[in-house]
Amino acid sequence: VHLPASADPVTPGAIAATNPAVDYPQGDNDRWRIKNALRKPARVAKAPGRNILYVTDPTAGSLFKLDAEGRFLGELKGLGRPLGVALGNDSTIYVGDDEQNQIFSYRQDGSRVSILASGLVEMPNDLTVVDERFLVVADSRADAVLVLDLQGRLELRIDGADWDEGALRFPAAVATAATVAMLIRKYSS
């Protein structure tokens, strides 16, 4: 899988097709040591300013790190059922866990920084960082899009309950940062 600097979309299926089950290189350290094969990729995030991809796999319970050519650089294991993944410009990795109903933040070396949104999220299906101030979450089971600060405190809940057309139903993804920023401005008062 080649990821040019233009950041063309990369599908999880294309990445899975390049995933051999043997001869994994070793990661940065033991936290990133590769043990499992990528089985069912869910979400992909690109590191800002770098051609590094992070791919969640809820079946393996892991976050995989790949280079621009699709070579496996590491696997962060034991994450429960990771779904959404996003990266901040400061290289913080945010991972939404559907099994534990939380969002975790990690350093690049794989060490956990914090647990975010404990008790606030039900199914953090997709994540994006906006303006390096907000973490926006498509919480599918809660039928809502949540805007959290980077410490995990709820800033805004968008569920459409007051819309004439009805409520949101199982939002599965969040849009680009610019679109989400527009929604935050529109619905925060």
C-alpha cells in the first residue's frame, strides 16, 4: 500500500491484503512487538506530517502501525475491542475501545497516557482531533456525536433530538476536521 504525500484514501481492505501472517519485523520496543496478524481492520488514521498509518483491529484487539509501503512496524496489543483511532499534531494516539466503552490516549512509544471519557461513551466508532483542542467521537450505540476536550470532558453532544427530521441513528464516522469544526460552531451556544 503506497501512501503518497497527498494522503490519498487508503481502505482497510487494501491494507489487509498486504498483511502476511509470518516474518513480522519488530516494533520500536516491546509494547509494539508484533504478535498477531491483522484480521479485520476497522479504522485508519495517518500520522500528521508523516507517512505512518495506524489501523485498529477489534478482532485482534490491537492497534497496528504501518509504514507508507504497508510494512508492519508494530502492534499495540491488549486493547479490548478498538474501533476509532485519531492522532493529534503532538503525536498523541487516541483509540476508542468498544469493549471497555472508553477512549485511551497513548504516546508514540505505546505507553498509555490517560483514559478519557470513562462513562461518557458507549461505542466510540470513529474519532478525529479538531483544532488540537477537541476530540470528536462518533458514538454509534449512543446515537450521538460527542465533542470532548482533550482531557475527555464533554463539551457538546450532538444527537439531533431537537431536529425536525429526527435524531441521529448509529453515526458510524466523523467527517474531516473542517466540517466538524463547523458543526461545533453551529451547535455550541
